[in-house]
Amino acid sequence: MSVRKPPSDGVARRVPRVGSWSKEDLVLAVVPALLLAGVVGGTALPVPTPTAAGVGSALAALVVAYALFVSPPVDRGRRR
């Protein structure tokens, strides 16, 4: 009887991880959190809501830009 091994070329295993979350997971969690924090901060603080939402959006855009251009997802396991 043969034993089937799981494939070792999966991208998920080569992604840098922080604890049990990958970098991409953290980006996907931080972006909506910043947007929500901007809106909630605008309603709770004496700052206009559009201004606070704009600040949250700018911070979320910086996180996305970092994830795409500074530290992009790279599949190091495949060569062409």
C-alpha cells in the first residue's frame, strides 16, 4: 500500500508568517480595520467624519502600497 504525500509546491507554505497569520492575511485584516477606525473616529472625536475617513483611507492605501510594491507576494518555489 502506498502513502500519498501532500504536494510540497504549495504557495501558502512559502509565505512569510507572523504567528499563524501570513503577511497577506494581516494586510486583509488591517485594511478594513483602518477604514472602520477612520469612520468610528470621525463620529466619536470632534473631527469631521469625512476628514477622519480620509485619514483612515490614506493609511489603508499606504498598507496596500507597501504590500504590493515594497514587500510583494513572491512564489519562490517555481522557476521558469
